[in-house]
Amino acid sequence: MNGKRFTEEQIIKILQEADAGIKVEDLCRKHGMCSNTFYNWKAKYGGMSISDAKRLKELEEENRRLKRLVADQALDMQVLKEINSKNF
């Protein structure tokens, strides 16, 4: 099922609306999402500001890039070990 894709800024604004006292059911209806999505967002982004969310996204991207780099290096090391172990 394809749903709407919300940005971190939009998510934080929705969470701030909930903190202001708007009921979760009303927010979900207004923004077209289910309550499970709201509570997942609250667990991940609860208490964050927009700048914190942007920093989180940058760190996740950097982490993804570093994991790929480590995987590539491990693969290179494995290939070199295989080449080194063969008798020529």
C-alpha cells in the first residue's frame, strides 16, 4: 500500500501539534495517516527539533556510507587472501 511520504519537518510539526493538545485521532484524520504511524514517529522523533531531525538524517546517511565502505574493504581483503593462498 502506497502512503504519503512526510518529511522530517512535517513529522515534527505534527508531533508538536499533538503536544499542543490536539487529539491523536484528529491529527491522523487531518493528515491522512494511521495512529500506528503517529506512535512510530513519536518513538523516533519525540522531543526533537527540526534541526535535530536534520542532523539525525545526516548521521544516518553518513553511517550508511561508512557501512558500505567497510563492506567494500572486507570484500577486497577476502579477494586478496584468496589470491595469496593460491599456488602459482
